Amino acid sequence: MTTQESVDEIERPEEHDDDEIFPSIAYEAAPPPRRDFMPWHRPRKQYVRRKQWLHQARKLIKSLPHEGPIRYLGLPGDDLLDLRALHEIADSSRELLFLGFMDGGGQDARVNLNISMQEVLDLKHVSERSHVVPDNINSLARSTSMGTDYLRKFGPFDVVNLGFCNNVMTGAIGERSIYDAINNLFGLQARRLDPWLLFLTTRAVQETVHPDVSEKLDLLLAENLEQCKGFSEGLGALLGEVADIPTTLSDCDAVQWFDMFCVCMAKVILNAAVSGRMKVELKSTMSYRVGRLDDAEPDDLVSFAFLITPSIAPAGDAGGLSAAQPGPDECELAVKLAPRIAKRVQVDKLLDEDKELLASMIDESAALLKQARYPEAEYRAWVVQT
């Protein structure tokens, strides 16, 4: 595409007075192609960004030593909407240095990503060293991948934001899986001495969970139900008045399944953290439906905010000579999960009941999308229709 700047650099012919023979030609860059609005453009996503991500990130950054940039890892998409929103956590004392992963999308997505990158880098307090890796986050499962190389150079991170459009539990268990990638990410984060945040967003649809994964989740539940005092009571409070607490995911009805899936997903993160001698606190849980807003079915997407704190206790002595104990107690942390998930914010319901809050989130979403070159009037019309 020829831009005005490139045209100005071209040697022009000698000027003549006869404008009819040599008319002046105006060159304008063609506007980017129109893109369709997506489910994550709805105002409930902006509520999650504002009330969960930004709220928790600001609290964390305020508590950390003011040394070096704020390091952020995420899956931003070619519009970089999450980064446009989250760059607010940076200021003149600490810039935002981000590493993103984006795989696929075709030529149009790559062109849009290049434009979005320049726009975000032009925002205040965003490091020009920030980078988006053209690879899938699963590449972190391989120690020799390009993604792992960037991870080691940029990390460890203050904020990790794993926003999956699909169910993270869809894939099979095996070498180089998403589970290996997450485990390796926790291995890198174990180098930190300060607390850090993990935001995890995943679809929660029963039919999309891989059978082997579902079986493994049932085992995790069974271990806690058998070994952890207070775990079953927490599940009972979460699930409501039931004669018998389900002991497997397959025993649950649709509403119970969503709640139990949330517990299992939190358990996966808890186990990864405890393996790296880190404590986990579930700070916030939010959910909504990706499909129709008036659907009576349970929510099918959940967003977690975990505060993860390295353990400063000495490592346990396998030989038994030292009085040092192993790292964080998994049971002690696991029994706190269900009560926290019971406080889950159902975002669609909240916005439906609070019209003023809904209007505010629509305004923020429109402003955010306008930064990414979406037409504001069309967006507002789309929100009303959907």
C-alpha cells in the first residue's frame, strides 16, 4: 500500500501551470477492512477487565518494590484490547513491558496486529521492548521452542493473563500439551521472590472436556474429599442443599457441574503452584454466558484471579535430619477454594440488574474498541441488538 509519506519521497516531475494537463492527485491510505464484532466485545468483558484484572493488578503493583518495569504475559489477540486496557497500571515510575503469544489468524490478522502493536507502543509508559510471539502458548511445553526462549528473556512476570477462548481442558494429556506448558510456566515463575497474579479465563462446557482429563479431575476431587478436613463442607455450601455431595463430575447436574468444574480448575492451578513451593489465594471468580444473554442455561465461561505467593520456608529434608517441613500444605489451601467460588460474580445478571453500571461498561467498551479502529456508532447499535 502506498502511503502519503512514501509518495512524498518519490521524485516529482517539473511543475507546469496547466492544471488540466497535470492535475493534482491526492493520496490517502485505504482504511483497514471492517471486522465483525465478537463475543469478547460485549460490555461484560470490560467489566472483567475493569473490576477483576485492573483492580487486582493495581493492588499487586502497589504492594511490590518499585524496581524495573511491570512485566506482563498474555494472549492478547490481534486487536490487543486487553493490553490497551491494562496499560493503565503503568505510570512514569514503572513502564509496562509485555510479552504476548498469538498464533494463526491469517494475513489480515497479522496486518492488524502490526498496526495494533504500533498503537499500543505509542501509549504512555509502554516499553518499546514489548513483543508478541507468532506462536501458540503450547510452545512453552518445549524447552527449545522460540516461545520458551522469549519467556526466559522476559520473565518472570508480575502479571500472567491466560485468556483462552475455548476450554483449556479440551486437549489430551500427553507430552507437549497445554498442561505441560502451564507447568513449565510455573517453573519459570518459581524464580520470583515476590507475589504475582494469574488471570485464567476458560470456557466451561461439559462436552468439551477430554475424557482422560475428566477422569484425572475426578481423582483430584476424591483425594481432597478423603484427605482434607473441611473440603466436603465447602463443596456442600457451594452446591447448595443436596442429599449427597457429588464425588465426580459425571454425578453432577448442569448447574452443579459448572461449580465443580470451577473447583477442579482452581485445583489444577493450586497443584501446579504447590509443586513449585508457592501458595495460592483465589481472589476473584467471575462468569457469564458466551451465547445468548437470555439463555436459561448455566454460565459457560469463567474468569479467575489468583494471587500466588512464593514460600520462603526452607525446603523439606528428605533424609529426616532437618526439622524443616515441606512447602505449602495443599489441603489447607484446597479447603478455601469452594467458599471463594461460592462468591462468584455472575456478570450478565449483575449488568442486567444495574443499568447505570451497564451503560458505563458500554461506554468503556466503545472507547476501547474505537482505539482499535472499530466504528463506535456501529458498536453501540450492535450491543443493543445482541
